[in-house]
Amino acid sequence: MLFGIDPLYWMMMAPVLLLSLYASFKVKSAFKKYSKYTTGAGLTGAEVARRILQSNGLGNVDVVETRGFLSDHYDPSKKVVRLSPQVYNSSSIASIGVAAHETGHAIQHSKAYKPLMLRNAVAPTASIGSNFSWIIIIVGFVFGSLGLVKFGILLFSLVVFFQLITLPVEFNASTRAKEILYSHGIVSSGELEGVNKVLSAAAMTYVAAAASAIMTLLYFLVRAGLLGGSDD
């Protein structure tokens, strides 16, 4: 039995699925809570992002509004910080924390921060692994081809590696964001506590994603008989 109809799959994945649900709840809850509090500086997320970029000599990086709830991200290929409407237009503690975090990625890019460079290099093959590894593994199991199963597992291992290297990238961006916001006088010490809670909650989602990828890989290894004995 495989995946959705395999009791072993649910037994192994249940803890990380609960962690993922909890992480999602925490980030939405923290963002909602600190969206109610406006910073003393009164700057919107877009204004904070542009100020940070300018102060770091990154005036060539654009800041634009994008669609979607908490869809904020930095696009290294186009050197654009994309902020969701609730971040771009708001001067709340939550919004400027998220905006500063994304500019943290732009600063990482400009300084050739090694984990970010490695993540960007791995991203294309990790995407292939994410899209096709499951199909290859299932086909391998159906036709009894251990070679195909192993190849699929190898592809999925790239997804795990991508998720793991994402952790230091995200943690570092949050650290940079908090330091810059406070040192530039954009937030007070009391407001910084709210920023920290929002970014810490967001970080938990990356931890949950990494844990889910690792547990899925372990499941594949067990079912392939490559870990803990062969599957009878």
C-alpha cells in the first residue's frame, strides 16, 4: 500500500501535519494580532522596504504590490521585492516586519550570502524533484522496479535539501530585518517584540515544511526497504 491508503504513511506523517497546521495557525494569528497596532514611525510596508533598500545601496531593487494574502517574497531574478496588499499599504507592526524580512533577502542577494546562493542554485532541480519524484516512485512500486524507486527518492532528496537550506536563509533574513528596523529607528523596543513574534511564527512554517519533507523521505526509504529492513 502507498501514500494515502497506507497506514504507515499516516502514522509517520501525522505529527508533522499537526505541526504544519499549528504553524499556519500561529502565523495567521500573529499577523492578525499585530496588524492592529500601528508603529510610531507611521511608515507603510512599502516605505520601510524602500528606505531599507536605499540605506543599503540597493536603489536598483524595486518594491511592488502583488496579489494574494501574505504572498510576500523577493524575486532575485528580477531584483524585485513583491509585497501583498496588506503589507504594502499598511503601517502596522506586522506589515513592516514582513516587509523588512523580504528586504533582508535582497540584502543577502547583494552580499552573495552563501546559503541563499546555494538555495537559488538548487531551486530548479528541487522543483523538478517536487513535481516528478512522486510519479516516478509510484511507477517504480507498481512495476516492481527498485531502480525507478531509488531514482525517484534521489530526486525527492533534492527537495529535502532545498527545504533544509531554506532554514538558515529565512532565519538570517529575519535577524537582519529586526536589527535594521531597530537600528534605523523604525520601531521602538516595544514594537520590536511584536515584529519578533510575527517573524518567529513565520519561521515555524519553514521548520514544518522541512520536517514534512524529511518524514516523507524516511517513509519512501522504509517502503523501498532501504531503511529498517525490506518491505514485505
